[in-house]
Amino acid sequence: MSVTDELIKAFKEELSKQTATLKEELIKNEVRQEGSSIRSRISLFEERLENYLKLNDVLEKNNIIIVGLITDDANLVTYTISILNELLEIELNGDRFDSMYKLGNSSSSPIKVKFILYLTKSLVLSKTFKLKGSNVYNNSNLCEENREREKVLKNHLKEERKKNHKAYINNWNLYVNGEQFNVEDVKQLNETEKKEVERGEVVDTSSAVEIVSSNN
């Protein structure tokens, strides 16, 4: 092989190495850019979701859902109002209600009630303890996402109180002995505790009963 051929061969090998290195750098750069783009899109999605949940809470702020009443559509409004007045021992008239309709076609379907004023809803919720034993109950109207968030917080609230910790819920946050946890924090705590149980860690199983309000 001539000197020229050897030089050409060496040049090709070096060019090949440089090309491979360049391709690798380009791929890494694309991955970084793509990762940054994905993180940006995720952040934007989370922000929009949070805004949606806040807006939904505002729109549903004056609503409750009544479960356990059996009535037909023709007598829905008058019957529901009369039953609420009787069971809750309050005096509501039609002027307090913005709308009322069933969430289904059955005579026993849940009834969604929207009050004109949030104050009226608060009054009704403050009297719900009187429904005990009546097979009728009501609940603040939450969207599916917020119901799931509420479930996560309330479940962990019970566990913390079983440990005799001072715990309460306010504005989608759980407070334990003065320390604040949002929903994602609580989920991480649940995962950590689950792993501890799997490792055979001792878990306090003493019982506790409580009534809490986490909506608004």
C-alpha cells in the first residue's frame, strides 16, 4: 500500500470517528431539547389542570348532591324542599334555589341542587347531622378530580389521627402537627408507608372516628 493510500485510509478512519462523535452529540442534544420540551408541556398541562379545578370549584361552589330521596320528576322540587325542611328542621322556600334536577332516570337517582347563595348551602351542610338514620344524605358537589384529591387527603388524615397526631384539612392541604402537605406530598407519604409495611415495619392501628370538611 502506498503512502498516499495509507494517508487516505487514515483520513477516512478519522473522518468516520469524527462523524460518529458528531452524530452522538447531535442525538444527545436532541434528547435534551426533547426532554426540555416534554417537561415544558407537562408543566403547562399541570397549570391548566389546576386552573380547571379551581374554576370548577367556583362553578360548583353553591351545589350539593342529595342521595336517598325517592320522587318523580313532576314533584321533584316541591317534595325535595319539603323533605329538606322536615329532616333538617329549617325553613327553605323556592327562592333559595337556582336549579334542581336528577342525575339519572330512576325515581331514586341522586338529586343535584344549586342554591342561589353559598350561605344557604352552608346552612344545609351545617344541619346534615340531623339526617342520621333517615337514609338520606347530601354532599358538596365536587368534580371527579377533586373527589379523588379529597379521598387521598381524608384517608391520610385518618391515618395521622390514629397516631394521635394533630391533623386537619384546609384548602386542599393536609396539616399534621403544624406541617403542611399538598396532595402530591400525601401520595408520596402513602408510598413510603406502604414500603415500610412491606418491609415489616410496625404500624399503629388504633382506631379513630372524625367528621371533617375539606370543601371551601
